[in-house]
Amino acid sequence: MRLALFTALFAAQSALAFPWLRKEGFDALFNHPEARKVLKGTLEEYHAGQSGKVKRQVNTGVGNGVITLLGGSVQAVLDNVLGLIPTNDAVRGLKKFPEPAHPFRAPGPTDQRGPCPGLNTLANHGYIPRNGIATIGQINAGTARLFNMGVDLSTLLATGGAIDGGDIFSQKMSIGGRDDRVGLLSGELNAIFGTPSGIAGHGKFNEGDASATRNDFYLSGDNISFQPELFKQLHQQALARGNGTYSVEAIKEHFKNRYRDSKAANPQFYFNLPSSGVVMGAYYFIPGFFSNGTIGAGGIANEASITSFYGAKPSRTGRDAWRDPDLTYTHVPERIPEQGWYRRATPMTIPEAVAGILDVYLYSMPPMGGSGAAQSWVVGPVNIPNSPQGFSCFLYNAIFANFPSEIFNSVRLVQAVVNGLSRLVVPGYKALGCTVDYPDATGAAVPAAYDRWAERYVGKAKLEAVGSGWYKGDRS
Ligand code: HEM
């Protein structure tokens, strides 16, 4: 049994960037006696929950009275829906931060931090667990509370993070790199299945090339650390285009330059949906979430706010220091501006985020593509829809609709769990009037279709250059 397990996994590992998300990986999983038992129990509980046989308490927050999955290590699928969506009171209106109940504390040596300054700030103030290992529900709650991120948007991002870089059963992910506290059976099976990459996992849903202040994974293997030089370039655009503020105009120009430089320097440059959408969205998040007040309603992405959330410490702090285009920075832990900062007043939902992505995209119209099999640039695989609705539907389809469920369709048990998770994003999806259309292949043809797609547009070398950047808290 064990030999078969390892053989199957070895074959699967070399085949694809996400080995355990393949049929071979699942077959091996189901042949593992211990895992089989736990999965069976998990799914029985899940289905019982779906059919209402398990009593749930509404509005009790994380984990209270809700079904427990997988060896007690996890929160229930429905916890997100029932326990964590904040009330209107909590998210409407300008609210001042920091809050005394959430003091800043710098991360310890084993705490995970990653490429996302938003999530790093949330962890440094305890809005999500300070160790940087969080569930989808905790991320939904934290992002709504501090940043007023709409639950549709946070669910889309965090579910993508859990499916591709975390553990789908526990809905947990590391907000940085690999970590053995995350994984099947609370990480106990990681020696066999590998440790989930964390949201910094390159070649997965979230992390991509040409980021605003992080290097491409291929260049140094470090796609996590803040790069002072890149922040300096961003600051220069704030001075040149934003009158000193990190406005939408400033970040669009910075993105244009970052795409150009990254493509020139990185022979494995890859810029395709969905990860390219996350990258461009993250650019929009800079003014969209970090502004002091509401963007478009007087809120300003000023130097004090942006540097604090980014942990960008200027080398000089004199009155006019920020006017200096040659000002340099070092990195300190991300935090809410100490002098006080106002959260945006209305939630940023998917339509606003998608409009922001399109704005960033249409400014420079960067070709979507990858280094391809021959390591020469291949454009594709699709033309980006140029309306927010079309683009949102594409993203949903690419990530959640057919992609996971069809790949797993011969493995019905896991399909049910993945579909259960994917269903979390359905309300937003339906509201946009999307139809499911990606990928075209169904059934047993899907793994082969995916392989062909990956080889053509991603390239072999790129598929192998998958991982997550180092961090001193990497515990795997
Ligand atoms: C809801 C869950 C979230 C997830 C899973 C997530 C994940 C990520 C990931 C993977 C990246 C790296 C993208 C890249 O390669 O450029 C990133 C970057 C970024 N995120 Fe998040 N994020 C989330 C929420 C937020 C929030 C609430 C904010 C702002 C308040 C935010 C602001 C940013 C910014 C500004 C960057 C760009 C970092 C850079 O300078 O390179 N994110 N995020």
C-alpha cells in the first residue's frame, strides 16, 4: 500500500505544479487508510450540515457550535456564511483606527508574513491570528473590520488562497510561505503530500510577477520580501503623477513600468489570469484600501498612510522629506498609522475591484501570456473581456466553476468538498449573471486538457519553478 502510495505520488509530483490536486494524488489519498477514515467522517458531517441535520448556532462567530471537520482542526464550511459576515453597523460609515483592543505587535520568528501588506497588517494587529495561519472565515472577518473589504471580494481571494495554497478541508492557509501547521490532517500527512505553499506560492492562484514592491519568484526565489528600491520607484510616481499621493494615476504608471522591467529581466515571466488579475487588483488596493478615508470621496492615499501599511520606513523624516524623489526606505513590520487613520466608508465589492483591475490593465494594455514551452513569449490563452461584468465572470470561471470541480470529477468525495468551498462565492457570481464556460473540456478529458494548456501557456520550466519565497518563519 505504502509503496503504491509513494509511487503514485512521485509520478504525480513530477507531472504538475499542484501534484495533490491531480487524480493520481487523490487516488493515493483515498488509498491511505487513515486519511480514508477521516475523509469519510468529514464528508458525512459536511453532508449532514448541508441537509440541516446538524444543529448550528447562528451568529456565534468562529467555530462555535458549528460542525467540526477533519479531526477537530478545522472550522465548518458554513461558518463563513453564518458566523462571520459583519453587520451593516460594523462596516458602514467612517471609523477611526487603531482600536485599543487590537494593538500593534511585531511578528515573532515563527509567525508567517507574506507578499500582502494588507494581510500582514491584519496579523500584526491581531485581526487575524498573529501567527499568520488563518481560515477563510477569519480573513473575511478581519478584512471587513479593518479595511471594509466586501465579503464577496474577500471570499473570492481567500478561497482561491485556500484551494491553491492552503488546505481545502480546514480552509486554512499561511499568509506567507510553506508551513507545516497547515495541511491535510493538520499537517500530519505533509510528508507524503507536500506542504501547502501558502498564499506566496508562485504559479498558484494568487501570487504573480510584476508586483508593486516584491520581486518575481524566478529572479531570486524570494517573492515575499518588501523591496525598498521598488517602493522608491512607487514613491517617485506618487510625486510625479499623484501630487505626492499614491493615487490611481500614480499606481497605473508604476504598474506599466514594473511590467516592462519584469518582462525584460525575467526569462520565465508569466502574466496570465487569474494570478495577473490578483496582481493588478493589488495595485488598485493601494489607493483603494490604504487611503485615509474613502477613495473617490475625499480619501487620500498619503505618504503617512501608505508607508505605515507597507512598513516602508523613510531614511529621513524631516518636514519635507517626502518631497524628495531620492528618499530611500527600509522595511519594518506593517501597521495601522499610529497618528490615526479612517477606514473607507463603503465596502469594496467585486464590481469595484474588477473595475479597478480593468483601469490598471487598460492604461498600458500589457499582453497576457507566459514564457511557454519553448521559453518564447506566447500570448494567450484568452482575450480579456473588457467589461467589468465579463471580466468578473471570467475570473470566477477560471478559478471556481469548472476548473476545480471538473478536474476532480472522478473523485466524487473530494469534489463535494471543493464544490462546497467554491459555492461560497456563488452569490456574487450569480449577481453578475455569469454562465459557466471554462474550461471547455469535461470529464476524464480534463487532466489532459489542463496539461496541454499548462505546457503551451505556462511552459515546463515555469511549472517547475513553483514554490514560495523564503521567510525566516518558514517551518516546513
Ligand atoms: C482577502 C484576502 C487577501 C488575499 C488572499 C491576498 C493575497 C495577496 C497576494 C497573494 C498578493 C501578492 C500579489 C502579487 O504577486 O503581486 C497580495 C498583494 C497585495 N495585497 Fe493582498 N490579499 C488579500 C487582501 C488584501 C487587502 C484587504 C489589502 C489591502 C487592505 C491587500 C493589499 C495588497 C497589496 C497592496 C498588495 C501588493 C503588494 C506589493 O506591493 O507587491 N490585500 N495580496
